[in-house]
Amino acid sequence: MSTVYVFGHKHPDNDSILAAVMLSQLMNTLEDGNTYVPRRLGEMPLESAAILKSWEFPEPEYLDEIPAPEPGQERQKVILVDHNEEVQSVHGLSNAEVVGVVDHHRIADFSTHKPIFFITLPWGSTATIVLYLFHCYEITPTVAQLSCLLSAMMTDMVMMKSPTTTEIDRQFVENIGEILGLDPVDFGMNIFTNRATDKYTPDEMVAHDIKGFVINGKRVFIGQYETVDKNIALSRLPELRAAMESFRKEKNADTLVLAVTDIMEEGSQILMCGDKSLPERGLGIEDEPGGVWLPGVLSRKKQIAAPILAAATA
């Protein structure tokens, strides 16, 4: 039949990587005639590399772009995980045939020529949805798969402190903890320590987990750098702001917003560059040289991107 690439967004985070790997394993278990192969669209997050290595799962190979098919050949089939917007996806996505989407974000510029497998749920992580699909197909995930899924869930929901966390997420996390015989919060903290955040360069802090949006014809990038001590990142503020501006110019973007999120203090320091009018209006703040501290802001999707997007239509 066909080889189907399964991948998350550019500049992947832990949820994007592990949800794609676990979904590929689930789909291959179903034996529908296709072969599902996970791919990544950027550098491997340290915590993803660590947990995949611990369970002897191979890292997904890097996918740079999808070329146009040769005459008479079929398009490369793909499943989009943890995203559905073209600006966040692989170069040459228009050359591919999207056969599925598994996501927990807004639905933006997405359309297909025929019906596809499309599941989006407003839950705290894509990994939660993948685990739900295991149950739907009556496939029991292995201990290794549960560990990987729990890793993604805890990081994407910021130890279940994020406002995106739902009761369904909490039930799944509790069930995994009981099956694995561990405390999910302790497990999650160990995952965060694998990031070794003090070793990231300012360029990596900016590009580590950043998503692009097209808002009223403007290219807006919103990044999030999660740490257990924001002061490590902010001690390099001049370099960090220079890295933000460099990234913005490289991507030909109008605006860049970076949230330095401290999971211990439960809030985010917001930095901006380029045209600041939209994020300032959406977040109700004015950029300051040292950034603006927003207590309780942990979710990029719900507490940063959503109000910025809403401000564009206000």
C-alpha cells in the first residue's frame, strides 16, 4: 500500500514528537496495509530524546520538505499531529496528501479534497488524544508507550497546572500513574529536569518551541520557553532579545512574542519584538525592557495565542 509520514509541527516540543511516535505505533498495530513512519520537523527536544532512548525506541528522522511527485506517482501521504496550520507544517505540504489530523488546537487554513481521519479535541495534550485512540481501537498500550504518553502529557500541560488541562486529562494521568505504580507529578518533574535548561543558548531558547501564525496577512510567531528557573534565561536578556530579532528577520515575520514560562513560579515573562501593537492589545500590556511578568500564564495556546488572535478581530 503506502508509506504514511506522521509528524508534528516545526520546532517540535515533547508532545509533538511523542504523540507522532506513539500514533505511528498504534496505526501500525492496526495493520491496515499502510506503513506509518514518524518524522520530525526540527531538532529533538532533550526530554523526548531521553525517554525514547530509555525505552530503546528510535528517534524519528528529520523531514525537511515534501517534493512534488513525479508524473504518474502518488502524493506522499501524511498525518498531521499537534497542528493543522500550513505555516506550522513541513515545507511542501501542498505536495502531500493529508490523510489524517490528530490535534488539540484551533482549526485554521485547513481543507482537503475528500473526507479524512480528522480528530481534534480541546484537551490538554495531543498525547491524551492518542491514548484515547488506543482505547477506541481496543489496543492496550505497553508500559513503554504509557510512559512516553505520560511524559508528553505532563510537559504539555505543565504538570497539569495549565488551564488547558481538562478532567479527562486528569483521569487519564491518574490511570497511567496507577498502572505504572508511580506519582505522575514526580515523574513529570524528572522529565523537566532532562531539559537541562541552563545549557540552552539564546537562539535555542527562542527556536526551541515556537509556532507561526498568519493573522490578517501578518506573520506572527509565538514561542514558549519553559524552565524551572526563569532567572537563568533572563540573566542573558540582551542576547535573548538579539536572538528574537534575528529569528524574526530570518523568518520574515512581522511580530515575535516569547513567553519565558517558569513552572515553579507559575507564570510567564513576556518579551516582544517587531510590531508589538497586536500582542500588546491582546495581552493588555506594554512591552518593557525586562519583559512583563504575567502570573498564572502557563498556556501559550489558551492564554497567549488565543487573546492575540482575538485582538485581531476586535
